[in-house]
Amino acid sequence: MTAPDAPELRVPTSPGPRPRPRPRTRLAAVLVAVALVVVGVAVSRIDAAFADPVGDSLYAAFVVALLVVIAPRARPVAVALVAFGLCTLVELAQLTGVPARAVDAVPLLRYALGTTFAAVDLVAYAAGAALALIVRRVAAVPR
């Protein structure tokens, strides 16, 4: 029982404005992911020394784009770090030979899993995730 002179406690009927969904963020991320696949496949067909690190950087940026599709509200730095971590896991898995066997069975998996471990690929993944982070931050600046 409350005292008669106690202030009345009001409970709000609404929790406040709801955050708006971000369909444009997801759509933009899907479009970027598709563009990265197209550019990545084109780069993989180039016979030049820069093709492998550029392709690896594009792969990391693609993973960032996929993560943005899945979690558009996630912090950009967290997304870039998770993308780099996933790329690193895929690269380390190549030490087991499992990805190479999977690629033998389904050659298209070469683009997703790779076949041979190369430590320098980790640098390219870091660069790709960092560049994707920078692009995402620049794109998010209100104009």
C-alpha cells in the first residue's frame, strides 16, 4: 500500500521510437557483394603477380559485405574483424588438406576455400577487410 502523498509512478505506454530497419544497407551490401564476386572472378583470370593478393583482398571485402547483409547494424570495426577472422580460419584450414579435397570434388569451391596455405594471404585479407571498413565508414557519412 502506498502513502497518499507519494508521487504517482507513470509507466510509459510505448518504449519510444523503434529503430527503423535498414533495407538500403542490406540492399547496398548485396549489390556490393555481387560486384565483388564479378571483379574477383575477373581478377582470378589475370595472369599477373598482383592478381593473387588483389583477389584475396576482394575475398575479404566480400566477406565483410556478406556480414553486413546478415547484421547491418553491427559495428563496422566488429564486422571487419570478424571477416578477417573468418578469412584466417579458411586459410588455416588449407593446412589440413580438407579444402583441397573438397575442391577436387567440386571445383567451384576453389573460389571460397582455396587449396594451398600462404601466410602472405593473411596480409591481403587484413588489407581487404580494412579497405572495406574504410569504404563503409566513408559511405555512411551523411551528405
